[in-house]
Amino acid sequence: MLEALEGSQAIARAVALCRPGVVAAYPITPQTHIVENISKLVADGKLNTELVSVESEFSAASVVLGASAAGSRSYTASSSQGILLMTEVLFNISGMRLPVVMTCANRAIGAPINIWNDHSDSMAVRDSGWIQLHCADNQEAVDTTIQAFRIAEATELPVMVCMDGFVLTHTLETLEIPDQDLVDRYLPPFVFNRMLDPQNPLSLGTLVGPEYFSETRHLAHEALNQSASTIVDVDREWQNLTGRSAGGLLSVEGPDDAKIGVLAMGSVVSTFREAMDCLAAEPAKLMALRAFRPLPEEAIRSACAGLDHLVVVDRALSPGFGGIVGGEIKAALSGMKDAPQIYNVAIGLGGRDVPLEMWPRLLDVPKQGGGFRILDLEPAKLGEMS
Amino acid sequence: MSEMNDPRARQPRFRGLEAGHRACQGCGEALAARLVTESAGPDVILTNATGCLEVFTTPWPQSAWRVPWLHSLFENSAAIASGVEAALKAQGRRSKVIAMGGDGGTFDIGFQALSGMLERMHNVLYVCYDNEAYMNTGIQRSGSTPHAARTTTSPPGKERMGKRHLKKDLLSIIAAHHIPYAASASVAYPQDLRRKVRRAMEIDGPTFLLVHSPCPLGWGHDGSETIQVARLAVQTGLFPLVELERGEVASVMPLRQRVPVAEYLCRQARFRHLFADDDHRAQEEREHLQALADYNIERYGLDGDGDDPFDADGADTIRRGGPANS
Amino acid sequence: MPIPMNRGAFALAGSSLAFKTGTWRSAKPVHVHAAAPCHGACPAGEDQQAWLALLQEGHPQQAWESLVAANPLPSVTGRVCPHPCESACNRGHYDSPIAIHAVERWLGDQAIQNNWPYPRLPGSPRPERIAVVGAGPAGLSAAYHLARRHYNVVLMDAMPAAGGLLRSAIPPTRLPRDVIDAEIRRLLAVGIEFRPRAALGRDITLEELRSEFDAVFLAVGAGKSRHWDVDGAVPADLHEGLGLLREWLAVGAIPKPNAVVIHGGGNTAVDLARVMRRAGVRDVHVVTASGLPGPDTDPDDVLNVVPRELEQAIEEGVQFHPHRTINRLIMRGSKVVGVEMVRLKKLPDGHGHKARVSFEGTETVLHVDMVVPAIGEVVDPTGLGAILNGRDFIDTDMFGTIAGHPGLFAGGDCRGWIKKLTNGTVSAAIGDGRRAAEGIDALLSGRSPMEASRPALPFADLNLAYYESAPRIALPTLPLSQRDDSREIEGGPDTSQALAEAARCFSCGNCLACDNCWTLCPDNAVLKTRETCSDGSHYLFDYEFCKGCGLCATECPCGFISMVNDD
Ligand SMILES: Cc1cc2nc3c(=O)[nH]c(=O)nc-3n(C[C@H](O)[C@H](O)[C@H](O)COP(=O)(O)OP(=O)(O)OC[C@H]3O[C@@H](n4cnc5c(N)ncnc54)[C@H](O)[C@@H]3O)c2cc1C
Ligand SMILES: Cc1ncc(C[n+]2csc(CCOP(=O)(O)OP(=O)(O)O)c2C)c(N)n1
Ligand code: SF4
Ligand code: SF4
Ligand code: SF4
Ligand code: SF4
Ligand SMILES: [Mg+2]
């Protein structure tokens, strides 16, 4: 059914459709509306879940860790400082192979404190062993949220659904909220065979010494790599049911013979889609990278075949290095025959607006050449801040 | 094992913690965990903070636990226990959740998660194995380390006499959460400990147990003296055994006779500097610790009036066939 | 093959059993069945700890059976034994010793009341015949222990009834005759042929006995008074103490002077003093070289009587003059009118022994009209000439063997002093009889005799934290005004008192199944068993896992666990 909903509200509805056993979250802008909406659904009797009103994000993550280990479908959500406070637990959840789903309402990280959108938070936990899926719009976010439980439970890996704070979470859009029946068919009840159970008393979270630690890391790496095919399959199945894809690992739009491409993640993809439609610019391919972890190297390479230039858009940066996605794409394409020339810029940091006009500016980057830079930097303002 | 075939399998009591764990010889924490899990029975799920107990019980691929057990981090035992409990509720399962942590994981780094768990009234028994320092990392001071004790981060020297600060009064803080039941116990009084575990297990709601658990390595006493040392801590008044219901003192283990704290201190290397002949500060600190014990005795009214089978002299009495007070 | 890493690195329940922590150990705990001090001190050889344990478990008949495995006369010894076991009892260092004698008496009386049969050892009848001469405690004990082992025993005595001094000398106020009768009757019923009025040397010779029987045990006691004079002076109408007591018991007659001095420090002296006092003699003095019990008196130097007898005697008005001897008789003609006493003490003589030294200048005079020596008896040589060889007592080893006379054994009051074995008491006589039965059985079975001996458990090896202080039971005693010549003065405990007293026992050296080791081993290395293990306990050490911390040994209340090197 088509409904006009705020992004956060839609996510709450999607989560409810997945019938989580335990939800734990702590307020932080711009995620707050999600936990508020879930609380309301619970209060109204529309969602039957154990909602744990924790005293911190650290405990939110710990609660879902425990709940998942005890065999309940578990969900949490956070942003920015909250994600960082969770960090230790996030590594634990993946290391223990627990299928937790979390929404990251992406936001910048202080100091200086800033509540607006960029990708610094999810990037900071890039190596935590979670699957990270980025959403271009709220429909994708709804669909990805539902898929995330399927992926997580099939792979026993945690999934972080990244959606841009405010831009998506606080925006009213008309979107399709699937039927409960459909979701029930798509997402079977959670069965966890390592569940904490007095009838089968396992010990989870053991100490592993040097004799075996490399093997555990290897297995974690393999598990993430192999999850790529699950992500694709699960999205294809969803498409068969609903007619909508949430973007697989990576989706590519634009003319086949374009010589320039732009790779981006998150809501800017929607902005660029619109710009491609309504602004006259040179023909270009838009690559929406949905799966940042696992990074689909093969899919990226084939999407880049035939391109001369590729502009990689980052929404965060690694000071002293540059763009994080950019660096990774360079690595992914290194050694590729006839690889495009790669340019890397960061835009929209800490909520700086990314207007439609950004699209032609991006296509212009190869002409200007040069290394990584913040494209929408306003140099005149630097004097005040240095 | 020649004497009877497989007597281990036929023990007339439940074993939550199995042999083959790697605790030091005479470890009070291992004993405490054994006693707690034994009394709690098989229908439990445990969570465990990082610390000695976690490390010595679960070096992969082995585990000494016979009940489901979950370890995550140093500071989140109470929080993961909250999650486990929430999941059980969601699933309609009725097993009791027991969260466990050392004093470091409870008094200090895990305190916030614990407070949250108590405030949210989770049906969890939290057990703190209090060995009064961070033992797993090599004996560093914690909020629970007694005043004047030597640890590797509170060494005595020209300018210091061991830990400068006092042992945190955790129980009072717990009491302020107004939870149904909180108690302190000691490995020296296993019957009392068992009774307290059973009492806590019966309650549907958050409960808390602080179990004094000597660490031979960290306290510097022989592994064979663990019980003696623990008993003296109670008998001197330094570690009062009390029960709190909704934050109010409901009962205490009275002392039949006050044992001077020096008798407790002199058995442990961590207090050895308090017996230096040529240092006036030594006597001062001994007196300070005596005054702290006297303060506890006064505050909780520990002085007994006449012999009581449940006082600190009577509570561990045995008779043929078992403890006299069971 | 390495173990494959699993998903999330989980581990299976109890899989730590694959890790044998026993390899860490440098010392290991073992169960040591040390002897309780009470057992070591008991002349009869009882294991009081064992029977108190059975009583604690609520099995009085089994407790009695365990008791009579050593001592067949508990109703008697429970009344008259000076109970050195209680002096040795570890509980004495804690609050007050277990009233072992009282519980012993209670068990004996229960057996009489309920007619519990004396158990025999398993085995089949033996063809050999054994003669026991003298049916005092030594002879009764030997006959019983031999009959228990299925020998044919003939017990003979010069007197018309069995009992020896129990019957002929110990006043009924301390040992009622129905108790003696009941216990002896039941004992003889084990299968002993008793021949009264059969005196060795009168009715039969030793040679005849030796040819008729495979072994002979002599238990004739010490029936002849020791010679007594003071510097060669003897009053004309001298009566010695044991004779007076015997006469009083036989016909009820006792002399009634105004004041009497009894010379001696044993049971005869004290019993006679009490009898005379109760008969109305105004001043009854006992002069003895021994001391009264007290902090200044060496335990070896105390009057050789049951402590409570002494108390009661003093209560009854007997005047004791300890550490004194009679220096001179003050005579008017051949009649005594007083004695001169002098203080003395046993002191080292410079040759490793002790000698009595009297102190000049400490002489005092007692005005009395009668002097009674009660300084002890020696063996009556009638019929024993060759064996005695002119000495006062028969020399034997601990099994009663008489060197140079194979097949001939002796014990009880008639044997000489053997190092470490107390003499001159009922229980010592019973112990002699028991060990002689072993000696005889060993001889007839062609093996060496054995007496189990275990090191005693020192008080320091107990962990007192686990015991509660509890008062020793107080036994009912007849008030002075009601004491006469026949009523028993001291009463026995009632059932609840007996059980309460048994419950006080520490169980020294012997597992009391308190579960401490099982409860307190941090490593689950103590296992509890339903069946009893070979060491008599219900606990096993699992050495695969025991780390040797020693905690169980420290916390074992009764010293049953000890750490031994395990390199
Ligand atoms: C007055 C008195 C009070 C005592 N009180 C106590 C007391 O309270 N506690 C205690 O432990 N001890 C006491 N004793 C000591 C105790 O009675 C003796 O140590 C014990 O009886 C010795 O036992 P026995 O079998 O060796 O000798 P006896 O009891 O003397 O028995 C010897 C037996 O041998 C018989 N006999 C002797 N010669 C012959 C022969 N030729 N032919 C056949 N039969 C013969 C005698 O008739 C007698 O029955 C007391 C002794 C006396 C005298
Ligand atoms: C966040 C974090 N900080 C520090 C540590 C290191 N660490 C592990 S256990 C421990 C001390 C444990 O002390 P306590 O809780 O008292 O348990 P014990 O080992 O004494 O039983 C420390 C400091 C850690 N694991 N995690
Ligand atoms: S260091 Fe202390 S707490 Fe840790 S295992 Fe050893 S004795 Fe136990
Ligand atoms: S306490 Fe018991 S076992 Fe120990 S010496 Fe006394 S009676 Fe014997
Ligand atoms: S307590 Fe356990 S580990 Fe320690 S010595 Fe005894 S049996 Fe061995
Ligand atoms: S501790 Fe108790 S159960 Fe264990 S051996 Fe000693 S007495 Fe027996
Ligand atoms: Mg600690």
C-alpha cells in the first residue's frame, strides 16, 4: 500500500513487519525518530516486541548481542557518537557471528559536534565485520531493512543498513509498505542453532589464542565475501515478490557508451538520478554502490569496463589519506586492464547541501585533474576556522 | 578412577562449573562461581564479563561451563544479560539469567550497564566476584581494592602506603536502586552463600550478590588459606555479610567476637608494608583499617548478642553428614 | 589433526575435562586415617571415635557392637574406668572432653536393656580348647575374645561367681551388682564354659591344665597384700585395706574407730575411706605420696583413682594429705594413737628415674586410733611357683606371652608393668585379655600376633572453625544426704544426653562426611561416592584434576586430609 511517511516512520514500520523479538535503542539525532516510532508502535500494541530502553548505545548494542545469542531476532539503531560508543560491541557481534540488524542514520562525528549527515560514523566502523548496505531513498531503506534480516539470518552476520540522516530519516516520501503476509512469506521465523539454551549449553564468546586467531579472522573475511551472493539472491527474490530491487550490490544507470562514470553511496545517488534526468550534461554512468561491505570488487570492475574516467564520491574522509571509498575503489581496480582514471572527492560533509548542480561539477572533475579534495569546500571561509 | 566407575558422572549435586578450568590453585573466584552455579541449578543462562573467570574457564575449544554461557566484553555483562533476558521474555522461556563479573567489571567499568539493568528491573541475578583488584591483567587497583592495599598500580613507596582511596561502598549504591534483594556473601560461608543464591533465584526481578572471593595470587596468601582469609575478612568486620530488601538492611551475619583486623592483614602480602617496623605510617594505616572495620560493625550492627548458630562463628559449623545449618 | 575452528568460536559444555590440571600439582591430598587420641589412650583398645560416629549417625546398636569389638564390659567400664581417654580427648583443649565414659555406660546399659547379642566374628568353629584361669575382667575379656573367634573356652575361678575384684572389692555404690551380673551373664552366653570354685593350685595344677588345653591364659589378679610396716613397726591389730573392703562386701562388717588414717593412693584407699566415712567414722584421713589433680601436679603423679571419685570423697568429708608419707607410728603399747607424717615428692634421682624424697622439718602429727595400709597387692604365688620365680608379678610381652613357656599367657593385674600399657585398672585388664586372645589365636594359627597402631591426630591438625563449643553433659549424682551403702551414686545419661554428648565428638582423624572438601574444592577434584571407598570415607580425589592447592586439607575439620609430596 502506498503511504506518505517520514523516513524514520517507514523504517519503524518495516522493522515491525519483521517481527523482531527484541529491540534496544537509545536516542540520538537523527536516529531518534526511529526509536520513537518503534516505541509508539509498541505502545499502541502494533508491535509485540521486548523494547529495552537502555541507558546508552553501548548497552543497546550489548542488549541486542545478548538477545540475538539467546535466539531472538534483534534490532537496534543509532547514529554518529552512538555508533562510536557501540564500537567495541559491534566488533563482538560480528566476531560471534550474530545476525543483528541495525539502522545507521548516518551523521557526522564531532568534534566539532555536528548533528547533520555524512558517512563518518559508518566509515569509522568499516572494519567491524558488519555487512554495510547504503540506501539511496526511503523505499530502498524500507526494502533493505526487510532484506537485512534475511541476509543476516542466512549468513549469521550482522547487517548495518545505512541511510542518510535528515535527508532520508526526516523526509516525507510516498512509498510502498509491504503487506505483513508478504513479509512473513519472505522472512521465515528466526531459528538460531547456537542459541543459548539450557538443553544444549554452549559457551559463546570464548578466548582464542594465537594458535587459532588467524583462522577466526580468515573465516570472518570469507563469510563477508560470501555474503555477496546472498545479498544478490535475497534482493532478486524480493524483486520477484514486489517488483522492486533495492539495488543488489551495485546498480548502474546511464548510457552504455558513456566514457565517464560517477560512483556514490546513499541519498546523493537519488539527487544525481534526478540531475541526470533534468540537467543537460555530458552522458555519464551513475554507479550506486549499495554494498560497501562486502565490497563487490568484481561488480565494480565490470561496471567500469569501457570507462575512461571514474569520479568516486565520498561522504567522509580519512584525514591524512583522503576519501575512504575512493581509496578502496582505487585498490579494487588496480591491475585492471584499461582501468579508468580515478578521481576522488568528498562532498556534503556534516550536512552541507548537495544540490542538483553538483552533478555537472562532478563530471567536470576529470578535466580539472588533481588528487583528492573536498569539492564543495569554500576556501574563503578557511581563515576563520584554521 | 579405579575405585568406582565414573563417579564424576554420578555426583549427587549439579555441576555448573566443571573441572579442567585453569584458575590458579586455591582460587576463590573459581570456588565462588562453582558454588553459585551449583546452587542456581541447570535452568540458567550465564553472562560473564571479561576477567579471570572468563579467561580461565573458556580457552577455546574448551569450556568448563555446563550451563549456557555468554561472554562479550569487560563492561557489558549486565547489558548482554538484559538482552538475553529480554529475548527469553519474548520467547516465553523461563530460564533464569545470571550475569557475572569481577569487581573491575562491576564496581568500575561495567557499573553503568549494571545500574541500567537494575533500573529497568530485568529478571537477572547479578553476581560480582569481588577479589578486590583487576586480577586478570596482573593485579591493578579497582574501586573495590581496600584502602592501603598494594596492587601494581597502587604500590607502596616513599610517598604512598598502597591504595590511597577507600573501597567503594557498592552495596549502598545498589541499595539505592530499590531492587528487591541484594546481599553480600563470602566463599568462607558456603551455606550462607547458597541460601542467598536460592533466595535471589526465587525473585522475579533484579537481584545482586557480592561474593568476597580471595585471590591467592593477588592477595599474596597460600592457596590453601583461601577460606581462612575469607573468613577473617568477615570476622573482622572488614567485609560485612548483609542482606538488603528494597534497599533496607534486612539481616546481617552477626560477629560472635570481633577479630582484630591485623589478624586478617598479616596473612596477606598485599598488606605486608603495613607491618614495617620502622615506618610510623604502617601503624597509622593499620589503625585506619581497624577504624573502617569498627565503622562497618557499628553501621550494620554486627556485634552479636550471645552465640547464634548463624553468626560468623556458627554459620560454618559442620556435623557428621554435612553442614549443621543446611 | 587440528580441531577445526567453528562458527563464532563456541565451545561445548564441560569440554574442559580434556585439560588435565592434575599435572600442575606438586603436592597431593591424601586421606590419612590417624588415630583419635581417645583411642590411643584407651587401655581396653576401644575406638571411641568409631562408635561415637555410629551413634552420631543414629545407630546405637551398631555403636555398641563396635564398642564391644574391643571391650565386652562397657556397662562396667562406663562406671569405673578412670577414662584416660577423656584426659587425652582433643576436645579437652577446646572446651571440655567428651564424657566418653557416660556414653559408654549408656550403650552398655542399652545393650542389657534391649538384650543385644554380642556379635561373633565370621568364621567356623575351632577345634582347639583354651583354659582361662581367673574370671576377673582380664579373664572374662580373654574368654570372650577367644569365643568370638570360635575357640572352645573354659573359664575357671576359685570363687563361686565370675567378676574378680569387680564383685569382691568395688563398692556397689559405684558398680551395682545387677550391672555386673547382667553384663557377665550375657557375655558368658557367647559360648564360654564357666567353672566356678575351681582354684588353680588347689583343684587343678598348671601342668594338668597345660596337658588338657592347647593354651592357658592366667588372669589370677593380684590377691596378696603387699607387706607394710613403718620402720619395722606394725600395730598388733593390723587390717589391710583390701581385706576390710572384701569383708564389708561379703558380710557387711566394717570397723568404726573415731579416727582412721588410710595409707595409700589408689582405689582401695579411697573406696575404703568413703565406706568408713559413710559408716560414721568421724575423721577419715588418706595419706598418699601422690598429688591431687591440679595445675601444679604432674599428671603422672596424680592419685590413681577416677577423678570424680576423689571429688565425691572430698564432698563426703574424707581428708586427703597429698605428697606425704607416714614417717612414724605413735603407739601406746601395741595400740596406735597417732601417726607422724612428712612431706615428700617424686624427684629426678640423677639416673633418669624418679625417687621419693621426704623433706625434713615438715613433720606433722595426726591423732588417730587406727592405721590401715592400702598400698597395693602382689600376685598370690599359689600354684604359680615356677612361673613367678620369686617375683611379685608375671613378666609378659604385650600379647601376654610368657617367655620360656610357649602356650602359656598371662594378663591383668597379675602381669608386670609393660612400657606404655597402663596397669591396675579394669580396662587395662580387658585390653590384656583382648591382646592375649590375639596372641593365642596367632600361636594356634601359626602367624605373628598383630595390634593395629596408627599415629595419633594432634589437636593442632583439627580445624576448629567448624566446631561449635557445647557444654559437656552433667550427670545426675545422688546428694550427700541420700548416699548409703548400696544405692549407685552417679547416674547415667538419658538418651538425649548420650546423643548430645556423642554429637560433640570432633571425629579426630576420621572423615565425618561433612562435605567440606567436596564443597570447597575450587576444581571439582573431590568426588563424593555413594558406596564407602576403601579408606572408609565417601570421598575420592580425582588426581587428574586436583591442582594440589591444599585447601581441602586446611578445611577438613578433623584432620583426615593431609598433603604429601607428589613430584
Ligand atoms: C577396691 C578396689 C577398687 C577398684 N576400683 C577400680 C576402679 O574404679 N576402676 C578400675 O579400673 N579399677 C579399679 N580397681 C582395679 C581393678 O579392679 C583391677 O585392676 C581389675 O579387677 C584386675 O582384673 P584381673 O582380672 O586382672 O584381676 P581380678 O579382678 O583380681 O580377678 C582375678 C580373678 O582370679 C581369681 N583367682 C585368683 N587366683 C586364682 C586361682 N589360683 N585359681 C582360680 N582363680 C583364681 C580371683 O578369684 C578373681 O576372680 C579397683 C581395685 C580395688 C581393689
Ligand atoms: C574495555 C576494556 N578495558 C580493559 C580491559 C582489560 N581487562 C580485562 S579483564 C580486566 C580486569 C578484570 O578485573 P575484574 O573485573 O576485577 O576481574 P578479575 O580478573 O579480578 O576476576 C581488565 C582491566 C578490557 N578487556 N576491556
Ligand atoms: S589471578 Fe586470582 S582470581 Fe585470577 S585465577 Fe588466579 S587466583 Fe583466581
Ligand atoms: S573428640 Fe572424639 S575422637 Fe577426638 S579425642 Fe575426643 S572422643 Fe576421641
Ligand atoms: S582442594 Fe581440590 S584441588 Fe585443592 S588439593 Fe584439595 S582436591 Fe586438590
Ligand atoms: S573435609 Fe569433611 S568430608 Fe572431607 S575428608 Fe574431611 S571430614 Fe571427610
Ligand atoms: Mg577482580
